[in-house]
Amino acid sequence: MTRTKNIARLLTFILVLCMVVIPFASCKKTQNVNGYCTVVVATDPVAEYKVDLDKVTVDNGLVSILDYLKENEEGFTYEMTESTYGAYLTKVLTLDANAVSNGFILLMTSVEKDFDVSEYKTEKDYKGTKVVTSGLGASSMTIENGAIYYIALSTY
């Protein structure tokens, strides 16, 4: 009988814990960011957008910025696909991951805490600023004043 009571208590504790933790874990974190950032899309010619962060609700990382551009910049388009690992970009302007064999949309950033630290990272200089492949997906990237977000088509 005591074992049954202990199991019931444990299950009750787990249920209460889930009811408290899950709502907080599923909330999107809204960043309060002021200033400007730059989004660069490596099309031919390169497309560059200066984004006034005071006008953007940043609650979905770089996707918030892309949504803002889609709503406010004529001709700006992007597409994403959901997967078991989360959403990933498949098309930005004329960059189309499905148009090339083993293609994908490469995200690079000047925000150091988001840098990929693996052996597969790529670096480049964009107008005097180092950008490195992001170790995070678009929706998890940190948005900062003065940051550069460089989007390109790549293959594996």
C-alpha cells in the first residue's frame, strides 16, 4: 500500500511540475532591441536592408526581422519549412535551396555569442565586419543593434 501511495505522490508531483514548467518553457522570449541591424542577402547583385529595430517586435529571432521585411519591403520574400528539428529557411528572395543539389540557406552573423564553434564554421568579411556561420537556427538567433545578418545559398 505504501508503494502505491509513493507512486501516486510521485505522479502528482510530476503532473504539478509539468503544469508549472511547460507554460514558461513554451513562451517566446521577446527581445527589447533599439537601433539598427543590417540584413544582407547574397543575391546577384547583393541585397542589403537596414532595419530599424524600434519598429520590430523581436520574439522569434531573425524570423521576426524577416517577417518585418516581408511586410514592409516591396518584393522581399522568404519561405520556411517545418521539420522535426524546427523550422528552416528554404528560400530568401531568389536564393532557393531546392534549386541546387544538396542546397541550403546559410545564415551568418556578426553576433559573437551566436557563432558556430564547430569545425564546420565558415567566416567571411563583409564591409570590414567579420560574420561567422550561426550555430543557431533563424528563430533562435540573437538580434542586436549594429549586427549584420548575412544570408547565402550553400551546398553540403
